[in-house]
Amino acid sequence: MSNSLLSVRDLRVSLGSGRKRTRVLHGVDARVDAGEIVGLIGETGSGKTTLARSILGLNKFDSGTVRLAANARSTDSSIDDSGSTDIGSLSPRALRAFRRAGDMQYVFQDPLQSLDPDLTVFASIAEGLQVRATRTFAARGEVGATRQSLRARVENALDLVGLPTSLADRVPGDLSGGQRQRVAIARAMILEPRLLICDEPVSALDATNRIAMLELLSSLRYSRPGIGLLFISHDLGSVAGITDRILVLYRGVVVEEGTTAEILRAPKHPYTQLLVGSAPTLTGGEADRERRRELRVLLAATE
Amino acid sequence: MSSVDQSPTSLSETRVPAPAVSDTAAPLLRVTNLRVSTGTTDLVHGVSLEVHRRGSLGIVGESGSGKSLTCRSILGILPPGLTVADGDISFDGINLTDLSYNDWLPLRGNRIAAVFQDPSSYLNPSISVGKQLVEVLRVKSGLRRRAAYTRAIELFVSMGLRNPEVVFWQYPFELSGGMLQRVLIAIALSGDPDLLIADEATTALDVTVQAEVLDVLSDLKQSRDLALILVSHDLAVVAQVCDSVIVMKDGEIVEAGPTSEVLRDPQHPYTQLLVENHARYGIEKYLDSELVVDLPEAVFADV
């Protein structure tokens, strides 16, 4: 608890308004430690993306807390007595300042939607840094990024994600899907976040690109020691290879949590069992199908 | 037209058996040396494959490997500008490469059916899914209104859709992706086809739903006299359902054989890469106790 980077406690979130307002998260507890890769697995509608958006402070909470441990770079106003930032209690102004500092970054599934198609790769990656340079740095009396140092830092970020610096002046439309996803990661990493949340980072990618992306993401813990990663995915198989720990979210509740090995070898909750049993493997057969059928019946009965 | 439909049955019985993988009878579908061309460049170079009655063939490859073009050639729906430049596609004795629009009518839908990725784009958003299935049944199978409704409900039940009478009156936007895909499979199977082509039919779905749709396909293979071509970029998806597999890369087949053999002893470097990736990043490394390395935890201990 003490050294956890991110801690989410008893988080309840409702979405929609009026009569359509429904509770999406029913008391979620989660944590990500520094240097740890955590997988957040769940089906469509289970609340994974709502949880991620809540962590980023994009949703109002009904109750519960989301805390990010402070560090030297944290803006003073956002830290409370416990030495961490309580995202839910920040004023809109403090939240904006906290966001500009870039401690938490988000990489979306579809980089085409998150990258401005008219901005060059350089401009997309540099933007966050420029925004921070003009506001946060100035507020702390630090020197803003000069044009040359900006160029150098963008090139560093491109290098970090394995892209040639020659791509800096292209626009997203010129790039392949895998390259765009790398740009999105470079854009996030240039702010040196302490927590990186990736929403379905590999779902849209081909087999070979997928592996390259997993290798890149798992390499971040070496190139940026101490960074915490939260991977959101509906597919256990696609992220299990690099996660340390897995949280299984089902209908707005974390139904199971454990190390990747524990979850995969001995899943306890029926949904987790179905999840493990459904991940396509190179072996598979009649017995698996029968087991899945039983589990579906079991889960449907508890609906 | 009817003669086209009739003759093959007698033809296939008198035909000399071809070198077959598992079946001794003549294959239902035989593609020989297929070349798809834009006129100046070839996109598919000399693909040959066979599918037997009740057989299932998986086609694995990345986007751009020519797997979808191969399927579209078999269905006679190549995108504008692309033609079958060379080669032979023989379906139950009928040569599919030189059919007129009218010749296709008794074949497409009735004998060769297909489902694709993104089910919602194949349904009319303003007509209930049941009515859309009824329309197909009335046009293609000549059923009366009442009989078509009864048959539609039967088909929905066989697809494992719960509350078929409710689903019948629902619009596409009211159903989840997995349900829509099952509706589309029901529509595809309404003409009782001999061959079903599923082109990335499960790619956009959640893993648990994907497993459900794959289970439906496996069941159909056994319960009906149905041959299946399953196209996927994921070798493991194919491994769940198919007896034999071909691996495509850059418009060519780089490896072909019974699924179990290809998985156990992949010959081509690309296939080896696909298999190895699964062993390294899939959940296989946790499920097979012999293979456990547990790299992430070991690494984490050092941090």
C-alpha cells in the first residue's frame, strides 16, 4: 500500500443522466506499483474504460478515491496530507495543472482517432511538452524548452519507440498502423509519465506488429525505470506475456486479482475461468468447448 | 441455369479421386494456381487449395497477404479493377471463374455463403434483424411468410441466441457484436450452403464472444454437412476449429498442411515466428508447465 504508485479504493462511478443514469463501477479496488505492469481485463461493457477515464479524472465519482503518489515534480497544490494526489477532489483548475504536468498518460486503441491528422509527427509529440513548458515550467521558474532542445527531445522519444527520426515531418496518414501507435506512445512518453495507461494497445495490430508493440511496451520499464503500466484489454492472451499482475473486471467489479501466473494457472471466478478458457491457444479441443459451455450457463444464471 | 446446378452432383460422383488430405472423395472446392491481378501487378500469385465436404480449412496471414482476395475470388466478388488473371476455381464440378451474373444466383448464398468482419455494416440499420433473415429466406428459399418466420426462429435457436422471438424484432443497434455476428451466420446458413467462408468473422469480437462464435462454427461443422473456410490473422483462432491450414504471405502460400502438423513442426520462418510468438507472449507459457520461464517476475525482482 505504502509504495503503490496508483491506488484506487472503493470507486463507484455512474454514467449517463436522468433516468438513464446507471452505475458502471460498483466499488472497485485497484493498485499499480512503481515499475509494475498490470493488466486490466474485462469484456465490453465491464467498465474497463470507465475505470481508466476515472483514474485520469475524466469522470465524476459517486464515491471512492483515486490516488497517485506524489514525487518531486508534482505541483504543490495537488498534494494532500497523505503525500499523494487525490484525483477526485481536485478543483477543475488543479486538475488541469495536474494533467499538464503529464504524470499520467493515456494511449488509445486507435491512434488515428487520437492523433491530429493535420499535425506532423513532430508537432503531435512536441505539443504536450510545449504546453507544459509555457505553463508549468514557468510557474516553477524553470526554463522552458527551446526549439533545439525540443527537437532533440522529440527525436529521443522517437528513438525510444523505435521510429526513425526521419518520420518526424510526416503526418499520421503517411504512417502504418503500427507506426501510428508508436507515435502515440512517443507522445505520451515524452512527458515522462509515472503511470502509462494503454487502452487495447495491440488489438488493432497484426501478429508481427503486435509482438513488436508488446516488446516495446515491456521495454519501457527498463528505459524508464519506475514507470507503472496499466494495460486494458479484453483479451487475456494478448497481454499476458508481459504483465506482472492481472485484474479481472466483470460487470463493474474486480472479481479476481492475482499474479499473471496465478490467474492463468488457477482462475477462481467462473468468468476468469471462461476468459482463460476462451483465449485462443495453439492447442484446444472438445473438452475446452464443453467446459466453456458449462461456464456460460453458470454465468448466465447469475445475471 | 438449373442444369448448372444439377450436373455437378453427378459429375462429382464419377470423378477420379484427387490426392486428398483426409477424405478420399473429390474435394468440394478446388482452387488451382489462382492468380489475382490488377492488370499490371499480381496480388495473389498461384494459390492452390482444396476443401472437402465437412472439411475445414484455415487461412492465416497478415493484412495484405491475399487471404481475403482468395476468398473473394471464390465468391466472385473481387473489388472493382481486380480480376482472376489465371487459375481455376472448381466448386463441386462447376468452374467459378467464368460465370455470368445469372449463373451466380443459384450458387452464391445457396451453396457458397460468407460472413465477414464488422457484422453491423452488412445489416440494414432500419429493419429488424428477423425481418432481414425472413427476406433472405423468402427470396432465396422461396418460403411463405409464416414458414419463413418459423425457420428464422429455428435458425436463431441453432445459433445459440437466447430469446429468439425477442431478437427477431430487434434492430441491429440493439444487439451486441457477438449477437449480430450470430445473426449474420444464421442468414448465411439460411440457404443451407455446402461451403461457408468466414473472413475474419470473429476479429472484432471480445475473446469470450469470439470463443462462442467459434464454438458455434465447430458445432455446425459437425451437425450439418458443411465445409468451412476460416480466415484469420491469428493462427490460434484457426487452430481451434480447422483440420488443415494454409499460411499466406505476400500473396503466396508459404506453408500448408494438417493443422496439428503445421503447429507442431512449422517449416517456413513466418509460420515459425507465429508459433513462437504464441509460445512467448500467449498464455501458453503459463498453461504448459514444462515451458514456464516467468520472465516478468524474475525481472521485477531485480528492479
